[in-house]
Amino acid sequence: MPPFEQIRDAHFRPAIERGMAEQLEEVAAITGSDAAPTFSNTILAMERSGQLLDQVMRIFGNLAGADSNDERRAVQRDISPRLAAHRDAILLDPVLFARIEHLHERRESLQLDPESQRLLERYHRDFIRAGARLSATDQDRLRAINSELATLTTRFSQNVLAEVNDCAIVVDQEADLDGLTAAEIRAAASEARDRGHDGKFVLTLQNFSNPPQLTSLRNRSLRQRLLEASLTRGSRGNDFDNLEIVTRAFSLRAERAALLGYASHGEYILEDQTAETVTAVNDLHASLAGPAVANAQREAAELQALIDEVEEQPFELQAWDWPFYAEKLRQRRFNFDDTAIRPYFELDSVLFNGVFYAARKLYGLRIQERHDLPTYHPDVRVFEVFDHDGSPLALFLGDFYARPSKRGGAWMNAYAVQSELLGGQPVVGNHQNIPKPPPGDPTLLTLSEVTTMFHEFGHALHGMFSNVTYPRFAGTSVPRDFVEYPSKLNEMWAVWPEVLANYARHHETGEPLPLPLLEKVLEAQQFNEGFRTTEYLAASIIDQAWHQIGANGVPTADRVAEFEANALAEAGIDFDPVPPRYRTPYFSHIMGGYAAGYYSYIWSEVLDADTVAWFRDNGGLDRNAGDRFRAQILSKGGSVDAMTLYEAFAGREPDIGHLLERRGLSTD
């Protein structure tokens, strides 16, 4: 557990500098050795190097995202290009690469166990993909590109956070908030007071293009204002404008890919994923885009018919109308709405009686809250996780509430990872952006927020169950298009009848969610699925469009919107009432670790949907089934090829039919 009570912001810069210096000394000891290269004196020595830097960056990286401030942002801006240069100093070291290549050429004679063999192969591939075989001139250019990209991505992420806060909508009259719950209105008033707008109300934006308030707000002009503010983030020509940043970053990525011998950044990234090729990803998009848009168009026609029926002066359906009328239609069709079920989804009940309960039933875990360990923010909670035999397994941190200092979205991170080589046990954290209610009010979740809590705990389980020899393979250190698979799968337990019945209880009366309402919730799972699939695919296609072009094909900043529109039109998924889940200027995934990888959610969902079918065929919420999934998937990390793991677990290749059925996209 990081000693948060002792850490000050002033410590980070010198700690990072010390960590980099120590790792360079450790690498110099490897390259300066007169002894012939061996697995122990080269590969294992590399695995042991950089422990201080890794520890510091795990803590700093999380705080920079979960609880940023001016000093941390300044350190992030300063240190990002220096860290890029540090990585290049190691990965482009010719002597170090020569030792690794020497071992790789003789790998069959080294008599290594499978995990050690894979470690050697991964190091060799990492160095080649980093440019170890380039000429000195090309390596110099590569260093410059990496340094500039590190600066650009840091500026982008900081702009996104600042812009979300800057774009918040100030509302003068409470009457304009008609449709929001009393608790939501109180929260908006509290947010306004915090921002110096006493007597007014502030609606904040979130990560996605569609703000959640669109579902409830009856004021159409306010809905339009809210959505337009969301969609124009990062492109308003202010201090937080990201258009120049993104076009420059995409140009640099394409140039780097060309230096390394690839046609595009997408080709470079996908070579190292389970998808392997841009063709595979494009084929997946093509197979889903047509059915998704057809479903969305059918849904739009139903919403237009509803508008024509209920409005005295009907109007044409627009993007800011869709969530509101979709909710009305869902209420009519299934006779329930989110406000009816939220009283049954109180945060602690969802967490203890839902998320933790499912983990106990599946894996035998016991999870107990601790109040004696310091955290980085008063809202953060700490839990100790005990294995099925009672032994301590991990620490789990829950950081559930939104705040201005936290980046949007939801994610899991690891403060400490498991490995036999270095010892220690996992410390992992889950982060969400649930609006915090006023003091004294319960935290009532939407079904989407409940699902996200289960999803992120799936990532946490992947980290906590790690049982590998080398830190290089610990926990979620798997291909990007495989990492979302265990988390997507864990979502299934959110609506599994036994689990749902255990946590979905009224926060005041304790009464269970009524069976008729529960049945309607389950029946409604495919409702609006055309919209959800279309908005997701649109964002994923935008990601691939940017990353499948060469440097000469990147448009200027003033043509970013045109580039997006053309990409969607060419893919047959341009449908104005359904905006992409993200637009480029605030698409944090593709400026971070998901560049050319946003497709991984739907790619992983193919595996997830197939595994849900496996669980249904093998006892459902059952210890034997859970233990098999833990042993063959969750514990292995990246120590075995991802698809080899999957096929060994399931006993078959994945069947996309289960995904099509789930999303209501079957061609019939």
C-alpha cells in the first residue's frame, strides 16, 4: 500500500529522477559486464531493473488522473518527454540489444520453461518494435518523435479535463431543470455554489458525447445546448483546443510507423494484438455496421412516431432528442424508467451484496473494508481481499465519486503487481465518476453505473488473481484487445437473477426489486441497442480512420470534423441522430493507451458473449466454473498467448453469433 500520508507533491519530481537514474545504472551494469549473455544476467536483470521508477510512476500516474492539481499537472508536463527519452535510452541501447539478440538466436538451446521462453521473445520483440534495428539517423528522429508525442498526449489529457469543467452549463432557473430528480437538482445547485454561481444550477459534462441528463430534461432547448457543448469540446478555439494537438500527434504516429517499416500506425499497433491485422478489425466493423445502423434507423422511426403522437407541435428527431424520447418509449413499452429502479441500486448494497457477493460465490473471496489505511482522497475506500482458504490475497481501493480533479470515465489501475520474481501482492484500484449526492442523501446508481462497477471489478480480479513468475506478465499485462474480455464478462453478474436479487433492494425499506419490474429490466436489455452499437462503432471507426493513413494523409486542424464525417460516410455509419460516442478532440482513449485499439471493446465482447454461453452451460454462478476461469484465464496474465488461453478454457474458437444475438444484430 503506498504511504499516501507521507507523500507530498514536491517528492514526485526528485523520486522520478532518482528512479530513472537507478534504472540506467542497472542497465549499465548489464551492458558493462564482461560475462557472456545469459538469461539470468541479461533478461532477468532487465526484469529486476527499474523497480523504484515503476513504483513511483504507478502512484503518480494514478494521482495525475484521479486527483490532479496544478503542481501534479506541471510535473506531468515536465516529466513526460523525459520519461520518453529514458525509455528510448534503454530500448535503443545497441549493446543491450546485441545481448538480447544473442540470446534470442540461441533460445532453443537455453532449455527455458515456457514462461521464460516467452519473456525472452517478448523482450526481443519489444526492442525491435522500439527501433533497435534502425540506423543511427533514424533512431535520432525516432527519439524526437517519441519526445514530442509524450508532450502532446499530456497536453491533450490536461486539456480534456480542463475543458469538461469549462464547458459546464450554467442554468439560471430551476424550472428549466424539469425532469431531473430532486437529488439531481440539489447536486446541480451544490455544484453551482462550488463554482461561485450561488442561486443557479450547473450541469457538468462527462466522458461520453451524450450527457446523462439528456434522458430526463424536458426543456428541449437546454438539451440542445447541453449536447452541443459536449460535442464541441476541444474544438472551440480557446486555451483548451485540441485540434492542432491531435493532427500533429496523428502525423507523428504515422511517421514513426513508416520509420519502423509499417504502412500505418494501425498496422504497427495491431500486429501486437490478438487481431493481428487492420483487415481483421475492418472486417469486424463491416460485419456490424450495417445491422447496427439498420437497427438504429428502425429505432429512430419509432421515436419519430412517438414525437408525432405526443407533441402538440411535432418536430424532426435530433440527436439531443434521442435519449429523452427513447426513455419515454422504454417506459411505455416496458413500463419502467431509471428513476423507478434507482432507489433499488444504492452504492454500498451494489458493492457488498452485488459485486463482492458474486466474487464470493464464484471464487470464494471474502472482502472486508479497512479504515486504518491512509488514502489520497477522503472519498477513497480500502478493502482487504482474502482468498478462498482465508489467506490475504490483495488490497482493493474503491474511488467511486466524480470530482473536478478527476479525469472522466472509469478505469482500473495497479499500485503493486504480483510476481514470483520480485514478490509482493497486488494492490489495485477501481475508479468511477458517479455524481456525489449532497450530504445525507444516499448514492443511488443508474443501471449503467451498476454495470460499470461490475465491469471495473472484472479488471480488478484480473490483477488480484495474477499468478505469474515475471512482472512483465502480471495481471492485466495482456494485449489491449484481450484486456477488456474479463471485465466485460464480469458484467454478466450484474443482472444474473441470484446476484440481482441479493443487492437490488430499496434503500429505505429494504424491499427487493419487484419481480415484475425485474423482468421488465431484463426484457429491456436489447432496447435501444441499435443506438448503442452505432455510437460505439462510429467512435471505433474514427479511431481506425486516423490510424490507417500515412503522414501525408493527415488533414489540417480545420478539417478534422470533415475527416470524421467522411470516415463515417465511407463506413456506412453516418447517421446524424446518433453522434459518435466520442469525437476526436475529446477522444481520450485514442490519445492514450487505446490508439488504434478502441475496437477492443467489441472484439473482447465476442469472447465475452461466447463465455457467457459457456457459463450458462456449466452451472452459472458456480465455484467450479469460477475456479476454472480463474485458473485458465485470470491467473495467467500475459504469460501465455491470449487466444491460446481462451481456446484452452472454452474448448473451442469463439462464436460471433452469441454477440449478434445479444445486441439484436442477427441478420434475420
